[in-house]
Amino acid sequence: MEPRNQAYEARVRGSFADQNVMATLGVSMAVVSAGRVVLEMPFRADLTQQHGFLHAGVVTTALDSACGYAGFSLMPEGAEVLTVEFKSNFLRPAAGDLFRFEGQVIKPGRSLMVTEGRAYAVSGGASKLISTMSATMMVIEGREGING
């Protein structure tokens, strides 16, 4: 996929650095390419549910950001992206030492982008798929209060 802004990587990383929720969760940006983003987060006991697994809300939050930034990587200068909808499937409990969240643009568009996300739990070098996401992102241009 071709980005509409050649400085997309710096723009994506700069926007991600401004996202307080990702810093709060300890999520970092590992990979940025045109139409694809990979985020990572080490296990944290304070982000688990009652059984000791990473909470589904945390998984969903990180996957939403991975999908959103994958879409943002293809945006022209001055454009932003907001999530319109998403659906998540949880395939197994989120147990691991590290979690990887991959977002990929499936269909770029001028007003809507279709993306997919996959979350993996990594433990002892083995990686297991724990969740998938299908998300639609809306391209935002010239909207007051949303900086591009």
C-alpha cells in the first residue's frame, strides 16, 4: 500500500507518543510500515481480570490503536482517523510475558478504511493468537478539535 504522506512513520510515531492511554498501559510502538503497525506490551498484573489473564478491555484498547494507526499511516498530511466500529473475537485466555498487537489495513478508502487486528501472547519464545479484531476507521479532515 502506498502512503499519501512520505513522512508517515514520523507522523504515526509522534501521534502515538501523544496518546496517554497507551503510555498508561505501557504499550510501545515496535513496527510502523505503510498500512501496518505492531504494538507491544509487557505483562502487568495490575491489568488482569479476576483469573489473572490480561483483561479483554486492555486487549481491545491496544488492538483498536494498532488498527487505527495502521490506517493513519496511509493518511495525507492534515488528516486524522477515528474508529467507527469494531468487533473482537477472543480465542484463548490472554496469558503471556509479552503481548503483541498487529494492525493491518485491508481496504483503504477516502472516507472509510477497513482494518484487521491480531493480538498474540508471547511466552518462552512461543507466540499464540489470543484475539482478532475487524475495525472500520473514518478519515477525518478539517474538523475542529481534531488535529491532523
